[in-house]
Amino acid sequence: MILNTGTRTDIPAFFNKWFLNRIEEGFVLSKNPYNNQIYKYNFNPKTVDVICFCSKNPKPLVRNLDRLSDYNQFWFTTITPYGKDIEVNVPNYKKVIETFKKLSESLGINAVSWRYDPIFITEKYSLDFHVDMFEQMASELHEYTSDCTISFIDLYQKVLRNFPEAREVTTEERLVIGENFAKIAGEYDMQMKTCVEGTLLDPFGFDSAGCMTRQVLEKAIGNNLNVPKGKYHNRECNCLMGRDIGLYNTCMHGCKYCYANSNMKLVKRNQKLHNPDSPLLIGEVSDGDVVIEVNESSYIETHEKVVPLTRTFQSTLL
């Protein structure tokens, strides 16, 4: 089983105590954001092939990295040079770089990857700004990761509501970014990637297959994965998204471009419902809630394969 912690919120940054409690108790409950079904996933190291983390501030959880030593890990860390006007509660990129280096030294260069996204263009954050900052950051990070994934801002309605001055990055601007970033990455022997951005930048040497593909995760864990065709695929890329245990409208970073939060009032309301001792990220299991237990096998080829089973039971059995 592949567990994903980061496409809906930033668990290492804001819910690290809760996550470590889940590791200690050996299971986690996760609500489906679209129908409120509750799923139970076991944290058995023999069946959890890899835990994927996506974070803008890994430091709170990295302090307790030894408590995750039984698990294979893959860390996607977003490091961007925006200021507090855009990323309200994100630490300065220089501090995140230092944490990234510690992650790489602890887990190995194949288990960590750098994200520089989303890219948007304003008078303050111009094309020249991005090129200059990318070169500066690549010079710091190239010895600690072998690749970097970029993406351009997506103007969802919630993004436009929170970031009304945002605009699409034009094709011409994307080409300028792609050409310059690829040149810089080549100087530092780094592979540039895009995910769900099409193949526009492929002529510059970009890999557009995806950011968390089977090949990426196999490289991180040092084993081959025999994941059934179509499993974990829910986007227009080759990424294996895994079982996501996060929840939308819970991230406190306050980034203006965020697609995972509707507004900060809702985020703050959800934060008040967070209990580090609850099996759910937000709220508690109520009497009558139906929990679906997912018993999913390991997909590492050296393991004996077992057909995944599901079991439904009432919350009183937890």
C-alpha cells in the first residue's frame, strides 16, 4: 500500500503530533472529502510500501524522523522564494533548504525531491526574478536531490477568490521559464520535471510523465513495485497518488494560490476541531459512523501478493 499525506494539507507542518500518534497506534481513519465515507488504513510496515510526504515545512516532523525508521519514505518539499505577501505562514526558503538538506542526509538523495511551484508572474515576481532565484536555490540543493518539479498556477475559482490579481502564465512565459530552468539544471546535473502541464517543455529536456510515478517511488525505496494497472491513478499523469489521509480546508500556511483551502475562516474553524489523539484528522468518530477497513497488501515484488479486502463495521468497534 502507498500512503499519501500531502495532496490535501500539510501534515508534517501542522499535524505532526497527530501523525506520530497514528503511527504509534498502528492505524489512521480518513474521510473521503466527496461523500464523507470513513476509511481505516493500517500502518503495518510490512504492507505500507512507502509513505509519501508533501510539505512546505517538514521541520516539525523531521525532528522525530527516528520514529518513522520502520517505513520507506518519499518526501516532496516545496521550496519557493515568495514572501509573506503570498505565503503568509511558510518559513523563509533558506530555513526550508536547511531542513531539506537534513532530510536528504538522513534518507538519501533518492528519497527527497524539490518542488518549485506554483509559478506565477507579477511585477514583483517577474520572469527575471524566477530565473535568478531558481539558480540561487539550485546551487544550494543540487547535492541533495537529483530533480526538481515545476508547475504553473491553476486559476480555480477558490484561487481567484483569494488571489484576484493572479493571471495565467502565458505560453511565451512558460517557454522562457522552461528554457532557462533547464539550462541551469543542466549545469547542476538535475533533471527537470513537470506534472499535469502537458509536454510543452519537453524539448528543453523536461520529463513530463509525472512527479510521483512508479519509477520515482521505486528509486526512493530501492525495490520494484507491482502495482495493478490503473490503481492509484486519478489524474492526467503517471503518478501513483496512493491512499490520501489528509483533508481539505485544514492547511494553515495561508498561501494565496492554494487550491486546497476555500478560505481561512473555514481552516481556522477546522483547526479548532483537531484532536491529536483522534484517529481522524479533524473531529471525532460518532456513534453510527460507518468505517470501511481497507486491508491492502504490499506491492513490493519480493512480497507474497494478497488480494486486497475491505470490511465495513460500526464505529463502536474501533
